[in-house]
Amino acid sequence: MIVKYYFTFGGDHKLAGYCQPIEAQDYYAARAKMFELYRAKWGFQYLEGDWLKIKNDPKRKWPLEQELPTIEA
């Protein structure tokens, strides 16, 4: 089953304020793709469901990162 994961970048990264969605077979395949693309220069990994909870939380007080185009692992 293909699952979508979201990856964020640190505040000092050139892509700060963006997130990278990746569709992959599992957690490890998505993570491997991020390391291939960005090495270890990224912040956190989220499952799509967890990301959507954060995105749709009416109590969220900060802007959510803009999505880059989704890529496949």
C-alpha cells in the first residue's frame, strides 16, 4: 500500500517554510528518498494522517509549511 509522508526542514534550511510530501511503500522507503534528495538536512517525518491533524487543528497558532510537489520513493 502506498502511503504519503510529509517531511519538514529546519529554520536555517533554504527550504524552511516548505514541506516535502513523498508517496512510498513504507516509512523507511520514504525516509531513504529524503536522505537521497536532501541528505540529513531536514527536520521531521509525519504520516499523512498526523500531518492532516496538525493542518486541520483549529487551535494551531502557527502557519503550516507550504507543500512542495509530491514525489514518489
